Amino acid sequence: MSILLNLLKWSVRGLIVLVALLSCLLVVLYIGAQQYPEPGGEPLNKLLLTNVTVIDVKSGELLPERAIRIQDGKITGIEPASTAEAMGGETTRDMRGAYAMPGMWDMHAHLGHFALYTAAPVTAMNGVLYVRELGSDCLGQGCAFGQTIEESRMIQRWAEQGTILSPIFSELASFHIAGRRKGYDGRYGYPREPAYLVPTTAAEGARLVEHIADRGLDFIKTYNSVEPEAYRAMLQSASQKTLYIGGHVPRGISLVEAVTTGHRSVEHARQLPIACSPLGMEYVTAYGDWASSEDERDAPPLDKRYADIVASYDPALCDEVITQWAAVDSYYVPTHITRRAEAVVHTREYESDPRLKYVPDAVVSTSWANQAESYGEQFSEFPEDGQAYYDFFEHTVQLTGRAYRGGVKVLLGTDVGDMLVYPGFSFVEEAMTFADGGIPNADILRIATLDAAVFSGMAEEHGSIESGKAANLFFVASNPLEDISALADITALYYQGAFYDEAAREAVLAEAAENAAGATFYLRHTWHFLDGIIKGLGADHAGDSEPLTVHPGL
């Protein structure tokens, strides 16, 4: 009996120790998960930046030898440096030789809480101080990998208040709206009820818009497989609310129909090449029929048509499409570098890229490596596909230039979060594709700043260096009007009320690289994963859940 009692005693003690250890682990996970990087740099509320060349993105001209006065996060004056003197309480920084730019806007980004330790601060330190977030809500199982709109709004406030080091989130999108072909599979993990979450009818499309409006999203993110009937009803319903539809044009809808009936931002460079080919409507019809059917056949493969689409390009047809597009308030966000990634990831050249340290190894060794293997096998079996992918990418670059010259409004976006997209760094790569398409550098700088602010309804306070506007600035060593790649040579930033010289910027980048590596990354994301599952179990099928615990700094 004494032996049994001793065994029981030790078993209880062991259980207590195990529970204590697990509790400590959960506490560590929780604390680590909540400690997002905070702003660094030198806090300077009253600042005089002297001997700087201001880039006027409105006019595309240089304003040399200027002084910029800043107070309480606002630009209070711009004057000749020769006569500028520090006033009471102002700190002076001599920026001799530097060119001042307003913060740039990545208009297609994925920077939810998974990216707040790594991609968000790196993005900001590359002069991209604003982003439009393309995935700000989630449903069902998806909440284990994302966040709800309540959580996204909180993150948005933290960024605006300078509590965390992140770009400002200008707009927040809905969860990805997909059709029956994608909405129920393991990729998205959508709940099956209520049915309108994956709309197949006009009534369900209209009801879904009501649901998204009630949740407080800024716009609706559509995906390839949305069914034509539901999509048309969504456009009609959204036009009656303070919502717009952006994202992929469903492949069963023509580009012209989409933009002329209210699709406000066309993401990714696929629909325009299709529309500029006589084969385009054939593909649109075939995909629409597939998306609305119940049979087992595969979707019409777009990538297998790349070579035919490029070869059958019709400039006259393309100009007709562009003319109709230019006549409406619809923008183009081509994210060219994601098309290039499809063509080159199989080479695995990214494995020697020094920027790789800012991307979590868990992402590189799974997602990127799997894509490299998949495309490598495809191009090995079908060598002509590899060339077709690259030709299609180059074709899209030229078409973007043609569309812009024809009056279509364009914006810069990188799809950060996708393969071979390096947070912040890749923004300049995307800008360079615009230059390759024949868009003048001065126009690219305006597109990357003021035009994005206009699109977002924020141009009164953001988007250019003017008195009264937000002092979110970065500085480069040479003139980007002459060479757009100069945007990558950042020497300093002023953001969230702090001045970052080169040393402070490098310190932020070093911390982000550390956060992307090793146990830190896995511990933090284990907590978020478990937290998401717990919330998902308690959420209803409409995607509601409890908001994220308040950041300790608030």
C-alpha cells in the first residue's frame, strides 16, 4: 500500500510540475507574441532638416537647398536653407547631399500580425510608410493563420499612433471572396454555413456585401473563382454602400465588364493581357462555365495559354480596352514581380540573396522551396513553359506602360507575403518594372506617393512634402528622377516622430532579421496559431471572434 501511495504522490507531483512547465511555456509564448517591435530612432518632436533637396512629386521637379521644419508630426514649413535658423526647442540635422521623398505606398500588401515582427519594420525602413492591406479578416479555420477585422483595426491604430514600428495601414480588405470551387477547400478553410460566405447566386452575393459592410471593412477582396452571377450582384450592392471591390477580376468576367461596372482596383497583371488577345473571351467564357458548374473537370489552365496570349496580342483591340478602362474610376495594380517570380523561382537563385534573412526560414523552406520544386518539375517536363512564363511577364510590363499612356490610372503594389517578394526592398524592383514599361521616373514617384494617397482619400494630409502634411519622410543619396533605383539607397528616415540615421536604420533591420530566425519566430507563431484555433472554436460561422489582447504599450 505504501508503495502505491508513494507512486500516487510522485505522479501528482509530476503532474503539478508538468502543468507548471506548460503554464510557464504558455506565458512565455504569450508575452513574446505580444511584444511587437516598437519605434526606435531618435525621438525629435521639433526638428529642422537643412540643406536637403526636396522632390516635389506633384510637379516632378527638384527644390534644391531647402530646409524642412517639423513639429508634432507635421511639416510646418519649407524654406530656403540659406535663411533658415533653428527656433526655440528645434533640433537641427544637416541633410547635405540628400534627396527628400514623402513615404511611399505599397498598394497590395499582406502585413497582418504574422509580419509585425519582421516584414512590417523592414518595409518601413525601406521608405514604404503606408500599405493597403489585402487580407484583414478571416473565417473559420483561417483565423488560426490570420486575424479578424477587430484585430486588424487594433493593429491599424497601433501603427497610426506609433506604438509599433509598422507602415500605416491605409485600408483594410475583407477575407478573400471565392466561389464554390475554392471556398470549401483546405486552402481557405471557409465554413459551409451560412451559404452566402461563398456566394453562388445573386441573392447570396448581395447578402455577402451586407455582411462585409456590417463588419466594418473598407473594401471587398475578390478572387479568381467568384461566380459571374454572384459577382455582378456584389458590384451592384457595393455601389450603394461606402465599399468598393478590388482584388482579382474573376476569370469568368471580362476586364471591360468588371471595370466599367465598378471594380475599382484590378490586382495582378493577368486580365489585361487576356483582354488584349482575341483568345481572351474564349478563355473568360470557359472559366465562367467551369466556376459555376458542379462537375469534376479541372479549371481551364491559364498558364498553358501564356504563349498563345502573347503571340495573339492585338494592339488595336488592346487600345479599345484601354480607352474604356481609362474612362472610369478604376485603377491597375499589376504586381509585376509576382509574375517574374513564377518564371524564375525554379532557379533557386534566391538562396544566395542577402535579403533572405528578413524572410522567416519557415516560409522559405516550405512555401518558396515547394514552389521552386513544382515549377522546376513543370519546366523540366515542358521546357517551352519556362520561356512562356518569362515572355508573359515581360509582355505584362509593356502593357502596363501602354495602359498608363492611354490614361489608365496605375498604382504600385508588391504582394508582399508572396514568394520572392522581399518586404520593402522589392518595392523598388516593382518601380523599376514601371520604368521598363516606359513610365517616366517623375510619374513613378507620384504614383508611389500622391496618387496612392488620392486613391485612399488621404491626400489632404499625406502623399507629398508640403506644409501642413504629415512628416513621414525618407532620404536617399542620389536623384531618383534620374535613376529610379536610387530609391533603394536610403540614408535616413523621419517617421512616427523619430529620426533614423543609418545606424538606427541598420539596428531595426538587424532586429527584424533576428526575429525572422530560430526559436523566436516559432514560439511567437505557435502562440498565435493556438490563440487563433481557440478563437475559431468559439466563433460563429460569420467569422466573429474576440478582439486581440491590447498591446502592452497602449
